[in-house]
Amino acid sequence: MKVNIKDLPLDERPREKMMARGAAALSDAELLAILIGSGNSEETAVGLMQRVLLDCGNSLNALGRMTIDELTTRYKGIGEAKAITLLAACELGSRRRREEVVEQRKINTSLDAYEFFSNMRDLPLEECRILMLRQNRRIIGEALISKGGLTGTAVDVRELMRHVVLQRATSIVLCHNHPSGNLRPSREDDLLTERVAAACKMMNIQFVDHIIVADTGYYSYKEEGKI
């Protein structure tokens, strides 16, 4: 027999528990259950989200990489509206982490750059972004330069430099992801690095690093002595 949320003791119901003890007292499944509101004929919202998270290795990052179709097809009780709500919540969490980095950190090392761009390891398609910095290496902002397929994306260096000039950045970090998980740079990656380096030199902009991110870690052109 299905157990409804309303059948649980008050202190075990997610909304009431949050009101009484705060959001930090709730598990990931309980927080997500508040978002979707209801489960299905066999599971409560909490039970459903516990199962979804278990399938994701209890990783919110993995949940964020799922598609609307995957969620609606695999899980009874999750329609398009609930799937969109879950993925929107994951994206908000990712944006909050990036905002905290912008407010608190300088980019002094390749590891700092990787940590800023680490959310890109979850992307299903390849993207290229730049991080624009002030002279003291504090972050001005981030810009998406291109978005492509599973194995590549075309980058217009003129468009890239337009963002840099408009933001009056004095240095930049270039980053793209490899959805395949392979961190080895391709010949196209090397050529892009050379083109961006040449454009930065002409504009008197410091090219700090080119980072490749994947779910296996990161590759730094600077650390490898290629910049």
C-alpha cells in the first residue's frame, strides 16, 4: 500500500520539517520532493526522489546531466513539468556556485580556473567559454563563445575578442569541455590555442590559460608549458 506524505508524522514531512528545522536538516531527496510535490501510485515524492538519486549515484551533478526525456521515460510520476523543475533546480545550484566563485576568488592558478569551469564537465555537448579578468586577476565575467556537438565546436576568435574588449578585460582564460571524457587535446584544440594567443598578443591581452575539462579532470595548456 502506498504511503502518502500526509500519512507521515509531522516531523517527517519535508515541508513541515523545513519550517521547523531549516533547509539544512533535509536530505537531497527531501528537498527535491518538495519541488516535485507528489510521487506516483507506488511511491511518495520522497521515495521517488530517493530512487532517482540512487540511480544517479546520489550525485546532484549526475541528476543535472539527465534530459527531460530520460526523466519522464524512466520514472513513473515524473512528467515534463516535474522534470523541468528538477533540472532547473540543478542549474540554479550550479549558477550559485559560479556566483560564489566570482564574488570570492581570484584566478591565480590553473586549478582555480578548473574549479570555476568545473560545471562544464557535466555538459552533454561541447562548449567553449572564456573567463575575463581584471589586472589583479579578479573575475569580471564569463561568456559563452560557441556550442557544438559531441566532438567539437567552431570558435570565432573575433567574437571572442569582442567580449574581451567590451568588458575591458586585461587577461582571459579559455575553456572548453570534452564530453567524451578524453582530456588529450586535439590538433584543432592546439590550433585554437595558437589563434587565441596571437589575437591576445596583438591586443595586449594576457592569455592566462586554455583549460580542457571532462568528468575525469582537466588539462591545462599552461601547466603543460604550451602557453
